[in-house]
Amino acid sequence: VAREFGIPVQFQRFWLWAKRQNHTYRPNRPLTPLEETQSVIFLNINCYTLVGALKEVSNKVHNAELKLFLDVELGPDLRPIAPPYKTKEDILLFFKHYDPEKEELRYVGRLFVKSASKPIEILSRLNKMAGYAPDEDINLYEEIKFEPRVMCEPIDKKITFRASQLEDGDIVCFQKPLPVESTNQYCYPDVPSFLEYVHNRQSNPVFGFCLKLINSTAKHLGLLPGVVHFRSLENPKEDDFCLEMSRLYTYDDVVERVAQQLGLDNPSKIRLTSHNCYSQQPKPQPIKYRGVDHLSDMLFHYNQTSDILYFEVLDIPLPELQGLKTLKVAFHHATKDEVVIHTIRLPKQSNVGDVINDLKTKVELSHPDAELRLLEVFYNKIYKIFPPNEKIENINDQYWTLRAEEIPEEEKNLGPNDRLIHVYHFTKETAQNQMQILNFGEPFFLVIHEGETLAEIKVRIQRKLQVPNEEFAKWKFAFLSLGRPEYLQDSDIVSSRFQRRDVYGAWEQYLGLEHSDNIPKRAYAINQDILCICFFSEAMINLAAFYASPLKQLAFGRPR
């Protein structure tokens, strides 16, 4: 210690630390002359015995650290001198000064006081520590504990230290009193409010009472600020900026700080999304406008607390947006390969017909009188054609793809014996000696006529998909019901395989096109107005795969 800090051995006085009933640790008493002559190991054992932990000595003595407080007295020239003799009436107190304007609480020194004396008798010495005039009026507080909640109480300056139950190692904070009319000018006008703020800063800050000797008593207060990492929802892997925040910040406080950081005048255009601690991705659903009370609610995920939030900048205020239903619709043009994804925003009471009418104003149709329909697609299968009068409020575009397309003329004039069938691309895969059908590509509808052979239907399919002859010759065609393929010959009458309805529902009957997955894929473009991005957690993907299995669809019906 003498080599490290330059304190001669004869001027060093070590104190033992003690754990109090409120679970705080404070310097409790100086070592006795006898204890100072003992070995560190022996002293360590005695320390455990003193705090009532003798039963732990055998387990801890080999690994335990001996923690001591080094007390040094400095003379007028700031050189170490012999520490003053301490009687039972002397109390060692540590002092911190709080400046509400700077929002700074700092260690300024320590004093020995007589237990029978009063705080008013040492005010001039405290003022000197803070750089105030000797007669400056100051308020005193005892910092009792910090965890699990802050306890900081005013000290009556006119009663004795003993009457205030102050003892060795206690911490006293002081500040200038603020005029009543000016308290609103400060976020944390007094010591208790500042300690509450520090305690509630995000990331469970460590509010340390660290002692480190440098010259007089180089003890300082360490604060780890609570920082929230903000990421753009469009780039969820990288931090855009970080802000120090209290866990008690309200929803409005948080979005206001984010808006300030981004230079936005209207905080209501900020939409936040919480972080999933398990998938390390944004949660699927954003936080609703004022949908949580405090920052702590935004960051809590099951039994874990995150320090990440995702943000979006909307083109309209979030309260207005929440009154609307937002749907992502992929528009498939009748003659062009490109698929454009459009964002449709309509009042929640709107229906599918309103969606189609709105979409018509955004897309290029093959002819002015073209009619559109809205489909629900999942895992390369068509599950539903939405009726125009269906309300959109309960339509979910997070897990199902919404596809809009023109209705072909031939489908508008079906004959009594015509069938509208589903056509899906598929491959086969064998796993654990079991065959599995895997669908891929874009599913579509096809009209088949009574008595029409597979050879005739193949001509229309090849023309629709624009597949070269050499490639198309390799394709196989099968009728599939409940996932079992029945391969067809060119002479087979396809309509005889399809029934109007069966006990399982018509959706599980389809004409399958078996081939390798190398057909040209449609290019997808996103309309510039789109604001929504879907994220799928691993659990959701597993659930989707579960429902995609034909056997599960048979058991549970169409997934919802």
C-alpha cells in the first residue's frame, strides 16, 4: 500500500467493512493494534467470525478477499500525517454535495464528528468542501440505502448526530435549498429525487459507493448511466443512436426524446417496437400509441429486460394510423411478371371491396374494365378468395400473403359442367422412409371443361406459364388429394378426378405440377409508400410449417 499510494505505513489506518441489516456495506470500525499485527489469513477468519459467518470460513477462507477501507489524514500541506485518535464518541461520516443545476452528486470529503454534537456546528466546514461561503444555508440528507429502493431522509440540523441515529460509515448528502418558485426549473431539485432518477435509470445501474485513496480520501461515487439502444426497424441489426433514459419515463417522454434525436417536430409520428430477447429480433407487433405506461414496460420481455427498442418514422401520426387498417397486398399483373407490393390504408370498418377499389387507383390494369379479386396465400397454396363484403379488420397479413389479381374472362362465364381448380407446383422429398410433398412457386386457378384431357390442359398451362418445350417435357402431372399424388396420363379426363365438394373440403384437391424448382420467378417490387415490415420468429415459422402439413389441415381445418 505504501508503494502503491505513497502513504507511509505509520500513517495508514485500516477499517473493516460490515454488512448492515438493510444490506448496505459501510466502514464499521478501525482495526485494533492487535489486529494490525495479525496475518491477513488470520484476520480474514476473524472478520468472518465478527460478522457471524464462522460456518462459512472453511469454504471461503481460501478464496475470500479481505476488504478494508484505508483512512488517511492529511496535514495543511496535503501530506499524510498520523491519523487522529478515535474515541467511542467520534463518528466517521462521508459527505457528498449535490448540484441540481448540473444534476451532479459528488463525493467531497469525510469528517470525524462527536456523536453529541449537532450538524449545525459543522456547516461551515461542509460549505468549505463545496466551495460555498462559510455562512451559506444548506440542507442535509442521510443516504440510507439504494437497493432495492432508495431511502434518503432529511437530517434535522438542530439535533445531535446520536439522536439522528448516525454512526460510523454513514453517508450525508447536502445541497443549497432552492426557492419554492424555482423548483419547477429543475428535473431533480433535491437529493432524494436525483437518487430516485439514478436508481430508475435503464439497465439496472450500479450505484457504487467506491473508495479509492489517491491523496486525501479518494473515494468517489460511480454511476453507470442507463442507456437504451435505438435501431431502425428497417435495419434491426445495428444501433442508430443511444439515449440515456429513466425506466420511469412515460410513453410520451420516450417518443419525445426520440423525435428530438431525429429532428422531428411531431413525436406522434414515431412508432416503437419492443425487442424479443429470445429471437434477438423485433417483436411482430409494434407498441400501440400510449399502449404502455413506462419505458420499463417497453423493455420487459417475459422474465428478461432488454435495452433495445426499434423505431419507425411514419408519414401520418400514429393515433390516426391506428384508426386505419393497414394491409400489404401483392398485385399480380395479368401479363407482366413483376409483382408490386402495395400498402393499403383504410378505416377498420371497410370491406374487401373497398380494398379492391383503392388498389385499382394504384395499379395498371390490362384493360379499364378489369375486375380484381383478393386471395389469401400461405406456403404456396391458395386458401381463400375473399368475398367483397368481408370486413378487413380481422384480416391478418402478418402470416398470410394477400394477393390481388385480375379475374380472367374465362372464369366469369363458367358453364354448368366446368370446374375451377387449384394448380400448384410441387416436388417430392423422402425423409425417414416417408414421402413428403413440398409446394413451391406461384399457385393459380385454372378452368377445366367436362371431357377435357390432360393433354389439352397441358397446352393451356404451358402457354400460361411460358415454359420452353424442352423443360416442359420433363414435367409430370398428378391429381393430389390430402397430399397423395395420383399421376395422370395425357389421355386422362381431368374433370373426372375433381368433385364439387368432399368431406374434407375442396381446397385439398389440386392439380400438381411436379418439376424441379427452376422456373423463372416473378420479381417483387415494393411500392414506395410501404411502411410495414414483417418479422417471423422461429416459433412462428415452426407453427406455420405445422399448419402447412396436409395432415394437420385435415385435423384442424384451414389455419387462422
